[in-house]
Amino acid sequence: MPLHQKKTVSSKKDSLRTSKICTNCGLQLQKEYRFCPQCGQKDHDLDMPISHLLGEAIEGFLHLDSKSFQTVRNLVSKPGFLTTEFIKGKRVLYVAPVRLYVLISFIFFLLLGLPDGKHSKPQEDDHLGFYISYYGIKSSDLRGFTQTQIDSVVKMHGLKPTMINTYILLQMARISSEGTGEFKHLLMKAASYMMFALMPVFALFIYILHRKKELRYISTLIFSVHFHCFIFSILILCMIINRFIDISELFYAVPIIIPVHLFLAFRNVYGNSRFITLLKVLIIGFLQTASMASLFIITTLISLLVF
């Protein structure tokens, strides 16, 4: 474009700007200001493409910049490094722990909710390997059952004909009849809350086992956030690879990778001997697995009752 035409376009955009006053707080702005020095709002006019607004919205939510990639790279490749840097006070170079968790967990549950594309036709829930079991009774076996049939199932399996037993079996029949998609979505949402609730519990276990080091609970909570972010990152990587290459066996490596990462992170952050670190990993692994199993059962039961 010729220079005189560029100037014409530029002057046209300038003419559309009715004021150099911040539209948010009303402060008079200097011509060269890009951001309001009082409230921080960016000085925008409306003469911009929709793609620019969409890009800003995505960037504002995900904030994918060099800091984000550097944080994720260190999270995966250097166990305990981000926690150590945070404790030392070196925090500007990396994404804040809570923001990192929100970003990674959002991507994880987004991928988890996407259809895998491997089944062209709807299939029964038991064929997909998804069903609910209550005292050995599968939800897929209750499809289309009425109240009378449910009462017979209760007697057949020797269950007490209580209101709660009957209601749970009726809910299972309803889920199986109406399809499991909506229930799986509800369960996924509940699982995200469950994982968030488990982080402070995991941090408490770490705090108790390292109480002789006079740690603050907040430092173990940061460790917990980073560790759970690592778990989500590994699962995201496996899901992406499996989606394109179809290597479901890749998930078998996750139960090995996670304890190894935890062992190395403990060594790097808390500096115990290999034996003590291994012992603490085993203890915390057992406690966290028990907590996760208990909370998952409670979460599934609540999801089943409110469905």
C-alpha cells in the first residue's frame, strides 16, 4: 500500500476516537498512553477486526505466552523445581500456581469431555465399559425396569427394601435407559471438584510427614498444586497422543511415572535420603489413594442421587 494511503487509513482511525478519556474510570489520558495508569484498562477503539477481539479473549483466558510454556516445561522435566523457585521467592518468571492449575485442569476436562471419534454409532454403556454397580447389580441390567421390577431385584439380591436402596436402583435404571452421556458429564464435573478438594488434603499429609523441617503449610500446598498440575499434564499428553496414534497402552505408564516424579520432587524440595523419601512416598501414596477412593465413592453416590 502506498505511504499516502497508509496515512489516510491511520488518520481515519484516529478520527473515530471520540475521546482520550478512559472509558472505565474517566481519567484524562495522554495521547501516547496504551493503558490507563489509574485502573489499568487498555485504551481501545472499536475500529478493529473481530479476530483481534477473539484473540484477546483467548489470550486473556489461557494466557499462553513464553512464561506459560516455560512453566509447563519445568513442571514436567524438573520435579519439584517450581515449588523450590516459589519458596525462594522467584515467582515472576513462572505462572502462578493457582492460575496454572486452572489452565491445565480446564484443558484436561475439555479433552476428557470430547468424543474420541472411534465409535461411529452409539453403543450400549456396558459395551463402552461404563456402568454403575451397586451391591453387584449393574446399571445396564436395569435398563427399562419399573418400580415393581426394581422391588423384585431388591428381594432377589437380599437387600433391605429401604427407601435409599430402592431410589438408587431406580436412578441406575433411569441413567441406563436415558443414556449415560449426561450422567458422565455430571460425574466429570463432580470429579473436577473432587480433585480440587484433594489438593489441600495431600498438602496436609506432606506437612505432617515433614513437620520436623518446620515448614509452613502454604509451602506444602504449593507443592500439592504443582504435583496435581503434573498429573493433569501427563494425562493430557497421553490423551493427545492416543487421540492421534491410538496407543491406549500408553496410560499404563502413568501409575509408574507419577510415583517416580513424586519421589524425585520430594528429594529435590525436602532433601531427605533415598530411603526416607521412598518411605514417605509410599505412606503418602497409600493415604492419598484411600482418600481419593473414598471421595470418589461419595462423589459418585451424590451424583447418582441428584441426577
